[in-house]
Amino acid sequence: MNNVFDNSPVNPIGPNMADYASTYRDFRFFVPEFFNFGFDVVDKWALDRTKIAMVWADSTGEDIRKYSFYDLKTMSNRFANLLLAKGVKKGDRIIVMVPRLVEWYAVMLGCFKLGVVPMPAPNILVPHDLEYRINHARAVMAVVWREQVGKFDVLREKCPCMKDYLCVGGSVQGWGDFEALMRDSSPKLDRASVEPTRADDTMLIYFTSGTTKFPKMVPHTQASYGIGHILTAKFWQDLKPTDLHWTLSDTGWAKAAWGKLFGQWQVGAAVMVHDAAGKFNAKTHLDLIEKCGVTTFCAPPTAYRMLILEDLSKFDLSSIRHSCAAGEPLNPEVIRVWKEHTGTTIYDGFGQTETVNLIANFPCMPVKFGSMGKPVPGFDVRVVDDEGRDAPVGDEGHIAVKIKPDYPVGLFRGYEMDDEANEEAFRGDYYYTGDKAYMDEEGYFWFVGRADDVIKASGYRIGPFEVESAILTHKAVAESAVVGSPDELRGTIVKAFIVLKPGVEATEELAKDIQNHVKRETAPYKYPREVEFVTELPKTISGKVRRVELRKLEEERKAKKG
């Protein structure tokens, strides 16, 4: 089988990108009326019963197992039959809180086959978070890892829409035994016996992480993620059917859809899954790359920063042929160190829960370190002003996706039950991402920050990312986050929160040295007038720094001093 689409209604996508301009100009998607990722992708690869879909490792990195596409076909069939026996039907929503285990895949794929809509949830959610999600989406079932069932037990009376509770990983009173129910379910499922799914049917729902408002529901269809993520895997991640790809992500975050499921299996690559527990362990990850022969690797900038603190010369990373990063823009210094030890350039990529990969650096074109790259084929991405006019080259504006006359595959159709959010995001001919950038004369995008992250200080507009990048080139710095801090004289000043490398002592002299270093690395007006050394930075589950928390902290501190 050379291509998963040989017997699929979706047209083949051809070889990996060799020339950006011609690929961008000529690329087209064909989306059939009916499509189902479980049947049309996973089950078709399963025709070859030997083809590996997943390499799984436990939290220690010692227990390593392999699963074929055929294994996943039969496991997902069992879960689909389990759902049918319980009366769960197409369109019903179920909340899924299962860690990086093969059972998560069985649940997700079984849902896809029936048109049941899973809502992946990270295990850091507390009962209040879950109550909102369950009731807002009218979920009918929860599939939950045994260590998290207590969070749901306290919600039973508050969530009357819930009919069933399944526990994965053991028998718990009041919960259905997932393993026992799976054993009793048939591994066979006749596609003709279930209601077919259209390509535009909702396939799964993610909730965006709310900061000042409740989380928004982001629905994706069988096409927008099941087909659209071909762009992510084929062009940015540069995947082939012979690859073992590892994207670092928790199953509750949309990055799992980006790098551990859809595009990778469309292409026929295997995915690496590590049941990581607790804090990020750089050594374990480097050991697994070596032991399992990972060929393509994608991690958030935070993880790369921690990896390069290890002595990389002690690990054989020669299997890696391609590296990429996402979550937030990657600092040039990290790219330099990683290439020095692995021989691979880290290709930055940009997108959101609402989209597939939108902008990236691709292997076929020169990389400008610090740049986001260029738009992905299939998307018309622009830098525009508030009225939707193209911003002049070099001028800061909104990163926006053109949605007229042709709506791109890979972009969601709107937030569910949230007119206010949709009015803000969809304006005129564009979908506004909420991020800001500028474009240079060669069409490369340069990230400035979230629209609400940009610092206005002393009459200047300062993007936190460029200041953080300058700070990170200092030999003593491991991580940094830059925010605007209230100031009586200037209104707002640039403040840096800095995590130092192990063994480095925080002193006033070091703070001054870092400030002077930034003045030499970038325009002097951007330097942080205040520096605070911290042991860690607040982050989302995906590894993005939560600058909003740091801004709030500064506002509260200055208000008390007031």
C-alpha cells in the first residue's frame, strides 16, 4: 500500500513539498460528501496487518510496546459496539479524560466510527471546569482514568444530562468497568450497519482555555481535522509512511490531534506515545528517542529549552531527520543549540485549536531564524488591520485567514453557542486568529504576540517575544516571560520574569548584566526595566507561558503599593 488514499474517496496528495511556490499555487483538496476517519483511514491501513501505528512507552521509558493499525481497528470496533449496546448514538457527546494510553485511541476512534463526538479533557481540570463543559455540551457519558473518577463523582447531581460513567484502568464502585465491557464487545463492526458520517459532521470538540471568559467550544468535522491535518503532517512535519513521529502533548489538548493522530495516520506514519507522568523529564525523552529510533520530533519551545540543558553529546540522536516546534514561537538560540547536537533545524509552525497548521517553515525553503515562516498550502493567510486591509510590509497587524470566496479545509466553522466570540473572530472576509505579526518583503511572517500581550510602553509598541528571544541568548538564562507592568511615571514598563539555568545564582549584578545584554541584542527601548528571578513560569498544559497570569500578578502588586 503506497498511499492510504488508493482506495479512499479522498484524492492522493502526492510527494512531499519540493518547491514552495508551485506547491502553494497548485495545491487543492477534494472533500467527499461522506468521510469517516476511523473507517477510511485507520481501517484501510489495517488491511496490512503488520503495519505499525504506534510505539508506546510507559512513564519510566522501560516498558515499550507496539500496536498495529489492525490492533487499533479491533479495539475501536469493540468500543463502538460498547457504545451501541448502551444506546449512545450519532451526535451524542462524551467527555474523555484518559492519559497517553492505547485505550484513549480506542475510545476516540470508536466514537469517530459512529459519529459520536468525544470531548478530550486534560487531567488538570477540576470539578468546576468539568461541570461547565459537561452541562454546556450536554454530554451523556464520561470515560475516565481511574485516578480522576473522584472529580466526576461529586458532579453527578449537578450534571443530569450524564447517563453513563466508564472507568479505565480498574474497577471502581459506581462506574462501568471499561476493560470488562471491552472484553465482552465484538471486535467486528460492519460499516454498513451504522449511520454514515458526512465530511461536514462534527467529529470532536475541544474547549479553548479561558482566561477572562468561560472556555469556548471548538467543534471540528470529519473533514476539518480528519482530512485537513494532512497539511500539518505532510508539509510541516515532512512525514512519510516509514516515519516514527513523536509530538509531545497530553491527550486532553488539541496538539494531540495535531501530532498524535490525524495527519500522521493519513500519511501512514507511526506515532510515538509516552505515558509521561509528573514533571517533564528531559533525560527520559532523550533516551526514548535513542531507543525507539524516533525519526521526526515536535515539541513546544519549553521542552526544547529543557532538553538543551542536558548534555546532548551523551545521547545518540542520529535517528532524527526532522525537527519542528509549535505552541509559541521558538527562540533562535534554542534552534542553534539543537542543530549543533542533532544536525537538524527546528522548523517553527503556527496554528490554533481552531485550525490545522497555518504558517510554517518548510524543509524546501530557507529558514529565517525567529520567523514563523510562510502560509501553508491550502490557506490564504494575511497580515491585516482592524478593517481587513492588508498591512504594508513591515507593519504590525492581525494574523487573519481569508474565508471568502472559498472556505479553507482545516478551519473550524465557528464556536458553538457563542455569538459574541464568533462576531469577534469572523469579520468580513477573514477569520481573525487573535495573534499579531508583521510580514517582510519575502513573505515571511514574524510573530509579535497575542493581541492582548503587546506592551505599550513610553509611546512604543513592544512584542514580548522579541524581548524574550534577546534574554534567552544570555548564557545564564533557561526561560523567560516578558509582560507589561504598571508604572506611575511611564504608564507601563517592560518587566521580565526569568528562570536561570541550574547552578546559576540570582543576583542584582546578574539582573543588570541581562538588561545590558538585551540593550545590545535589540533596540535599547525594549530592554526590561525590571527583572524578577523565579523558579518556574506559569504555563498551560500545552507548554505555553501564561503571560496573562503574570500581568495580573503585576497589576495586583502595583495596586497594593498604590
